[in-house]
Amino acid sequence: MAGLIERFIDRMPFTMDDPIVSIEEGSTPLVPAPRLSDRVDADVFLKIEGSNPTGSFKDRGMTCAVTAAAREGAETVVCASTGNTAASAAAYAARAGMTCAVLVPEGKIAAGKLAQALIYGARVISLNGNFDVALQLVRDLADQHPISLVNSVNDFRLEGQKTGAFEIVDAIGPIDLMTIPVGNAGNITAYWKGYKEYNDSGVVDSVPELNGYQAAGAAPLVEGKPVANPETVASAIRIGNPARWEEAMAAITESRGAIRAVTDAEILDAYKWLPANEGVFCEPASAASVAGLLKFGVSDAARETADGRPKVVCILTGNGLKDPDTAFDNVGSVIPCEPEMDQLVKAVLG
Ligand SMILES: *Cc1c(COP(=O)(O)O)cnc(C)c1O
């Protein structure tokens, strides 16, 4: 399958003559979730963004941001990151033959993401400060030097990420409700752009309700003010002052949706329930979209507009393998066994 710029070239700010930088991102599975569907009385699908080349949806945005940087002749890209943007920027920069530097908050990066950024050859800089401080610093850095900033404040990122909405509608037609974790708020903004674009150009004649979920310890959009010291187990959405604040709130309002908080305990419940019941392992931040659906259910409005059972999509933004430490912290231990049959039987049958 071609990468998403090629697949959606008519809806992209690029032409086929541009130096497209792609690792064949997108085309991710949209998997029915029968047990989750039973629990919320709706037809629920999981959009498995962890199947992208570096294991998160960030690749959708990065193919566009790095292609635009290549077209401008940039030699260096930079970003602030809670981990996944760093991994993705590092991979696409490597692919493009560019240098990449990433600024990550000290000690708060999931092990898999850090390993990725390093193995793809990025300069990984650990900042003694949180994500919001890191983003302000790289914005200033990119203003003062010939370096391309590839955070989601870069509009090309949204152009790529809106294709998630196209893929959903292309696969199952218009949907009634979408749930999504919200950190810096670029992705919810991008999905709304995608749904509106399909609606405005007559591909479909409806847009879904958007429900965004923040972690309770990092919920500035829910509280209506920045959070100085955001804290959550869901490190990918540990953000206190989202860059796409106004646009995300506009998307939520226009879609007649909601932005709400789920606690770390609720996130971890969903994080453990999904792999055990649907065979799908996502990272903690991604589980917020399922935790929110389980906590708040499907709105009456979405049920009323639905043609039959409401169609719901939960965006699972990143792969569970990114963060093995959180997995180990939340499961039982492995069972030791000598190479003897009676011991083995006991170990297997419990
Ligand atoms: C980046 C990220 C998010 C948050 O997306 P925003 O665009 O910052 O709102 C959620 N989940 C994962 C796994 C991410 O990497």
C-alpha cells in the first residue's frame, strides 16, 4: 500500500513532483470490538494507529511535515516530544537524510520510544523541564535558526493526520461518534478537519460527534485553564497547555461533542481490559479513549441520529509495546518451572 500522501494526493498540499518522504504510513486496521460493543450497546471499532511504521499516529503527520521540510531544502528537523513525536521525527528524518534533534522531558519517556529515537539516529536531549517548557524552547529555537519544527504546531502535521478520518469513512461509511485521547490537541483538530472536508466535498452528508478524553491530572481543556504540573501514567498526554487549544475546543463544540477527564485508574482499567478481551494492546494514553467511552457511554444525541445501532470508533493512538514498564507494573509475574511434567502441568493448569 502506498503512503498516505500518495493515496490522498488530491487532498494534500503536495504534488507527486514533491520529494515525498514516506515509510508507507496509514492504512491502519479498523477492527470491530465485539465485547466493547456489548458493554456500551453500540457497534464499536478500534482504529489501530499502533500499526503505523513507528507505532503511533504521529507518522501520519510526520510524512507531511518532513516532506514539506525536504521541499524547502531543510537539513535539520527538531521537535519537543513526550516520546512518539520524537520516534517518528527521528525515523522520517533518517529516511530523508536529514539531521534530527528531539527535546524530551527528563525521565518521563517510555522506554520503547526512547530506544526508537536513539536507534533512528536522532540527537536526544533530555530537558530538565516538562513538555510545555520544551515546546516553547524549540519554537524559539526554530524561529532563530534554519531548522524545521515538526511539532503539531506545524500545519503540515494536521494535513497528514486528517487522513485517519478519511480511512474510517472509506472503510465503514459515516460514523456517529469518535472517541480520542487529547494531549497537545493536534490530533482531534486534524480528525475534525478530515471529517469536515469529506462532508463539505459531498463524500458523506454527516459528521460524527467527537468526544475527547484527557487524563484527570493533565486536563487543562476540561478545567478551562493551563495545568502547571501535569501528572498522569499516560505520558503521551501529560501536557498542561495544549498548543491547539482553541481549534480543539472549536472542533468539540461544532461536533456537539464533549471534552472530559478520566482518572489514571480508569485509564489503566481500560489498558488492561482491551488486550485481555479484544486482543488489542495499546499504550496507556490510547486507552483513555476506551476508558472515556466506558465511563460516559454513547450520548443520547449520537443514538438519536444513528441509523440503527450507533457506529462508534475509538482511536488507539499508539502501540502498547512502546511502554513495557507500565505493562509490567500492571500485570502478574511469570511462573517459574523446572523441566518436569508434574510441575509443568501445575504451571499450565493453575
Ligand atoms: C501524541 C499522542 C497523543 C496526543 O495527541 P495530541 O495530538 O497531542 O492531542 C495521544 N496518544 C498518543 C499515543 C500520542 O503519541
